[in-house]
Amino acid sequence: MTAKRKIGTVVYHVLVFLGGIVMIYPLLWMVMSSFKETSTVFTTASSLIPEKFILENYANGWKGFAGVSFATFFRNSFFIAVTATFGTLVSSAVVAYALKRLNFRLRGILFICVLSTMMLPAQILMIPQYLWYNQLGWTGTYLPMILPYWFATQGFFVYLIMNFIEGIPKDLDEAAKIDGCSYYGIFVKIIMPLIVPSLLTSAIFSFIWRWDDYLSALLYINKTKMYPVAMALKNFCDPGSSSDYGAMFAMSTLSIVPAIVIFLIFQKSLVEGIASSGIKG
């Protein structure tokens, strides 16, 4: 039995390793292609290692286009992602606390509405949202990409935080009430410090989703200097003229660095938040 168990363990790890290589190969190909000359990116596509390593792609890509450097695009993406993420955390935590700890009429219906937002594809709401934001005069600004997330419009985060709050003993709430703490005081002084792992998990997911959001920028942003990174990368490929694929891959490589760094720093909190909150159905 011990020999069979060892053989099974070895086979399992080999299969997982091979699966990981298959999944990470496109990412490695993109990174290595950023060091190739643009003219050889696709002619040597079967070769992962460049024949000659060059850094000009990073210099050319950082210059940007239309007189706007890529530093501006990164700054725009950071502003959108950080602002929207902060609003998501605050609003989702408040709504989750209310739905899980407070007793009020229509709470069940509101919870169903929150869950329903998780089941609707974003494409269904795309046209009515655009018409609404256009009537409000928000098109051409960052408001459609930031403000909605300040109203707990993503049910996934509300549900995640609710499951985490469920694991907090209600005795703490009762003890705080006896000491004269209001609902607001309980939320700020008791609940918030205890749900930090779930907040960090939500922050990681929200930041990455907002950072990679190409469709919203395509719909609402019409000025080059306001482009986020996801939108700016598309402009390196021009079907009507030459495309600088080397610079595009170089900037694509840089664009994934913030998400990777955040994931590595908060990896422990991410696992703890998911395991403790249980996305447990």
C-alpha cells in the first residue's frame, strides 16, 4: 500500500506540473516575446527563447502614443482600480453586515436581489447602463467605472463577507450592546476588525477585475490621455498600418506586475479569507 501510495503521489505531482506548464506557457511566451524584435515575434513563435535579447521594446512602449506616455495610462488604471476597490469594500461590508446581523422588513427580498446580481451577465446590462450614464452626462468620464461600485453592485463580495460574518459569534454583538454600543459602533469596533481577511480577499479580486476592465473603458472613455492600461494596449495593434507587437508585449508584461505583486504579498490573507468565509454555499 505504501508503494502504491508513493506511485500515486508521484503521478499526481507530474500531472499537476504538466498542467501548470500548459497554463503558464502563454504567459511565458508573452514575456519572452517582449525581448524579441517586432519583426521576429511571429516568425520565431515556435521558439520560446529569443535569439537576441533586446530592451528597446520597453523603451518604445513606455513612450506610449499620441504624445501620452504609458506612465499616464498606469496612473489612470491605478486611480480607477484603487478608488473603485475602496468603494466596493466599504459598501459591501455595510450591506453584508445589515443583511446578516440586522432584522428588518424585506431583508430576504433584498438578499435575493443581491444574489441575482451575481447571476446576470454584464453584457445584458451594458446597453441600458450606457443609456442611463449618457443621460446623466457621465460618458467621457471615470464615473461609470467607479461610482456604481460604491453602492455594493457586486453581489459576490457581499456574499463572501456575509459568510465570513456568519462565523463571528453573535455573543460579541450582545456583549457590545450591553456595554451601550450602537449598531454603528458594533460594526466599526467589533465586526470590521474581525472581517479583515475577507476584506483583503475582496480587495484583491476587485483590484484585479478593475485593473483588467477593458470593456468599460471602451464604452465610456473617448480621450487618449484618460485611457487605462487595458485600453492603451489595444492601440499598439493597428490593422490599418504597422503594429508594434514587441512594445505591446513589453507593456503587457509590465501591466501584469501590479496584480502579481499584490497577489504575492496578500496570498496568505487571500487563502485565509476564502477558507474562512467559506464561499461554502
